[in-house]
Amino acid sequence: MAVAAAISTTDGQHYNGKITRFVLLSSIVAATGGLIFGYDSGVTGGVISMEPFLRKFFPGVYRRMKEDVEISNYCKFDSQLLTFFTSSLYIAGLIASFFASSVTTVLGRRASILIGGAVFLTGAALGGAARDVYMLISGRILLGIGVGFTNQSVPLYLSEMAPPKYRGAFNIDFQFCIGGGVLSAYLIIYGTEKMGDGGRGWRISLAMAALPASI
């Protein structure tokens, strides 16, 4: 009877939290963690289509683009090193997410978000300043670690900050920011690809990932 009464009392209680200015601002800033994943997902495809980028880091792919005009794009981009560049973010993110759960439990959700943002910021700096393919991939791996931390901790943080009946609305902000990040990346690529063969276009595109990471 006592157990039944306790369960009944617990079921009848509700969290009476409200949407305060602090809750709203904290959740908006946390949701921008989706920007870094969205931006990097969108910018990669644009950057690897830039001739100055391919000429510097993947000359074999660049030569096939220029010399073998009759083969398909699939064959032109058939490069294990290029494939590793694009996939290294997701591999690093997958591995980092396992460690991120422990960090989030021990240090808290906000600390995990900050770690992810800081690591992603470092990766963006390396990518924008890359001198060789090893530096480029190292930056890409750091980007993946940052994504692994934020994708694990941000939805959890938003769920715990939000009043129950608004939880879905708060969490959709994270998805919205992912889409916003992809759109921002496409718009930036559209502008930077017109900068000519000096190499500034791809550097600006990769370095701009530091902006959402800073937020």
C-alpha cells in the first residue's frame, strides 16, 4: 500500500518550471551547437570541388579532372586519401561520442558543450591554415571530435533545461541549427568559389567554421 501510494503521488507531480529569460537564452546558445555539424557537413562538398584545393592537396584527382574529360565524376574523385579526408570527421565523431558520454556525466552537460566547441574551434583553425594534407586531416579529425561532443551533449542539455511540455520545441532548435549551418555553408561556398585560383576561397570556407564554434 505504501509503495502504491508513493507511486501515485509521484505520478501526480509535475515539473512546474517556466520559460524564463535565462532558460531561453541558454537553450538558444546551446542549440547553436548544431551549427558546427551543419556547417561542416555543407562546406566539405563545396571545398572538394574547388580546383585550388584539389591542386594543392589532391593533385591526382585534379589531374584526372583536367585530363580525363570523358570519364564520370565518380571515377575522377576515386581517391582513398580524399575519401579518408571526408570520412575522418565522422569516424572521429563516432569514437568521440563514446568518451563524450562519460565526460558529460562527470563534468556536466555545459562543460561537454564547451569542450566540443573549443576542439572544433582548433580544428577550424588548422583547416583554414593547412599547409599539407596531414595538417588538413588533423584539423578534420578535431572537427569530428568537436561534433561528437556537441551532438551527444546538446540534445541532452536542451531536454533537461526545457519545461516538459516545451521539450520537443526546444530540441527542434538543434535540428533547425543543423539545417541553418548547412545553408550557411552553401552560401559561403557560393561566394568564395568566385575568388579565383589564389586559394583564398577554400581557406575562408574552412576557417569560417570557427564562427559557430565560437558561439
